[in-house]
Amino acid sequence: MIKLKDFLSDDEKNEYILDDFDNPDGWHWKQVDHLMDMGFKMSGNTRLKLDDKKHYDDILNVEIYKQKPSKDYVMILNGRKYVFKSFVDMMNKINDFGTVE
């Protein structure tokens, strides 16, 4: 018999835990510390979240996690998903959002 939970995925099992710094493929404490300095807060064991910051009269909702097994950094910005191969690439995109042309 097939159950509804068979169709639902547990995303956290495909995400690296934030405070498991002994895992060589997981998060580095400097990365987590840098994001927390930017105003992100832990959301569960695997994600960092920045909620309801006003930016040009818009509400900005950002959620970041590191995906297994690809080791990609994933940023969900107001419902739109961005995938980055490195932490530096993700930070460059965040900096691009902050620049005014």
C-alpha cells in the first residue's frame, strides 16, 4: 500500500547540518559565522534564514542551506531558488543584490 508520506521528501536529510564542522564537505564555521554577522539566524539544524528585512519597500525573505551530495549552496530568495557551486559565488550574488546601478 502506498502512503502519502512516500511522496513527500525529507529535505533535511539532503542538507548538511550547520554545526557539524567535522564533516569535510559540510559547512565551515567561518561561513556560518559570516552569514550570522550579516543578520542570518539558524532555522532548524540545516538552514540559515533572514526574514522580513525591508529593502526598497519590499519584504526580503532569504533562506540558505548546503545540499548533499552535490555540495552546492542553495539560496531561496522570496521563493526563487538559486544554486551556487561555492560559498564565494553565493556571496558575490548577495553583493550584486545590494548594489544599485
